[in-house]
Amino acid sequence: MPEASTPGPDAIRIPEPVIAIVRRLEEAGYETWCVGGAIRDALLGGAGSDVDLATAAPPTAVRSLFRRTIAVGIEHGTVGVLDEAGTLHEVTTFRHDVVTDGRHAVVAFGASLEEDLARRDFTINAIAYHPLHERWSDPFDGRVDLARGVVRAVGDPAQRFREDRLRILRALRFAARLGFTIDPPTWDAAISQAGDIAHLSAERVRDEWVKGIRSAADVRALMELWLDAGVARTWVPELQRERLARVPNLPAAERDPVLTTAQCCVPSAAVWRRIKGSTAEIRRAEMIDRGPPAPASADARDVRRWMATVADAADDLVTLAEWQGGDAAGWTAEVAAVRARGEATSRGALAVTGNDLIASGIVTPGPRLGEVLETLLASVLDDPTLNVRETLLARARDAVRPAGA
């Protein structure tokens, strides 16, 4: 048996902790293979890390063979095995679907490796590798499809999508991430069932939307696929094809799903509410939508007033304006200049606080306090030199002095 450190020409490198788990299960009499996206990515030249395992061992046996385990998804046969470094590796019992409803599946154990691979979504994800024997199991020619650059459903694509509608969105994500085309029968089945994804949970759709934005080789290609497949009509009807040309294809690590959505979808907060984004994501999108997207002019006074109005959305709106190009350069540069000069654009940047006004006896706590602070801010936005403590205190006294006094 070849050593894992000196693989043969048809082998891929698997991390030693994973090989140790495979060896332990095999020695206990349970057939075990490396499967999943890490195998696909290794064949495409990736590192082959974060490897999942499929085994004949039932979950109880897996838990008994290893000192540290976590019941990750025990009802689906998945046990997390922690290696010596504390890294979790998912080990799932061979299984086949008993009942599916387009969202969830009831599975049964006791299946063979081939049956387990047959229930997977796409051929490129239905490849298994045995690191101890440097053997492959690829009953659906996934390696051929990797070489061809094709996303193809395992077996009957219509049946695969009926089993789990999320696979339609996954097909789009894999195609955009890998720069692959979608096999025509798989594409036709996706289009014909696109309306059925309305029954998916918003959380699963959100995960696909975010993963797609962060992983696509070209985000614009991903959005085009959502539009062309018809799935955008259900979950992101705000997606506008004409806005895609202005989406920069940033490195994956620099992509911001909220900003990308704001560029592609108008309004964007509706998207995040529909897919149950976080409170922070929804609030941020709402502030972007509220705008206004730009100040009245590049004049410093107009820019300061705009920054006060949009508050925390300023940076997002500047970024979006820069993506749009046009005449944004002048005022976006002035935003940076206002900050460099330290000019106040919010109550918090005033030289006096509400407590200062109360302590000075100028105003008591209540609505009037907020009104006076807004008056002071308006003065400072017009003339930043007024942002001096004594000057503002004097103006506050004038603001509360009765007319004619």
C-alpha cells in the first residue's frame, strides 16, 4: 500500500488527520471514502482540505471509535470527529433517500457507496476517493464533467430538483464559481422548476445568495444566471440586468454582499427582508436605499449636509457612486477632505454634548434638548469654524431665549 506522503500519479493529497480517521474506520471493518467538495476542488488543483467522509459505519459505531465526537446531524447520519488539533471532520453513514418533499429528505442507512453517490446533486460532487488504496469511485463520470467544465445533475435532473429545489440555486452557484456551463437537460429542468423554489426556506436561499456572491468567478455571471433561469422572479425581483455592468469583479475576500446587492437590486432592503437577512444587513440596506445617493453638489457645505443626512451609510454610498463612475469623483473626494479636516457632520462630533447643555442650565432633558442640538449641528454644517465649545453654548442660549427677550 503506498504511503499517503508519496501519492501515485492518479492520487490527490489528503490531510493526514483525515487519513487517520479513514484508517481507524477501515481497521474496524467499515468501508470509508473521501467525498464532497474538497475532492472536486482537489481535482481542479485546490488544496483538498476540509474533506468529508462517507462510511459504512453507522453513527453509533463512529461515535464509539473516536474519543471526541459531535452529533452534527445525527438524524442524517453525520457525526463530527475532532482530530488531535481540534479540527472537526464530518463523517456520514452511507445513505439513500426514502422520502423527499423538495425541501427535506428522510434517509435510511445501510446503503452502498454507489447508492450514496447516486443521491447527490451533481456529477462533479459525486466523486469518491480512497486515500489508503488510491482508488476512485466515479460512477457518474464527474471527472469527465470537471474536464469538460460542465455542471450536470446525477441521473434525471428533473427528479434531482424535485427532491430538493435548492439544487437549482446550487447549480447556478457552481457554474458561476467554476466558470462552467450547465448541461442542457439540467438547465432545462432548472428553468421548468424555477417557480417551485418559492417553497424553500428564506434562510437556505439567503445562504445561497451570499455564498454565490462571495464565491463566483464573476458576480455578474451569477446574477445573469439567476435572471436567465427565472429564479430571480421569485426571490429577488428587484434584480435589474441593466445595473450589472457596474458591478466590479472584486477578489472574493473583498466582496460585500450588502453592497453588491444594493448595486444590483433596487430597492435592496426588500431583498434582505425577504431572505431573512440579519438585523444589521436589513438596516444597512435601508439606509443605502434611503440615501440620497449623492449630495446636491461637490461644494463642501452640501457635502457636509449630505453626510449628516445619510449618517452611517456615507461610506456605502461613496463606494456605490465610485462604482457608477461619472461625476462622482469630485464630491467623493470632498467627503474624504471633510473627514481629514475633522469637520463635524453629526451631533456626536459637536464640541458640546447634551449633558453640557443641561449642566449649563441652558435646557432641561426632553424633546427641546434634541431640537437645540439639531440647531447647533445645522450651524456647524454651514460653518465648521463655529464648532467651538463657548461659541456653541452661546448659540444654544440664543436658541432657547424667548423671542423679544
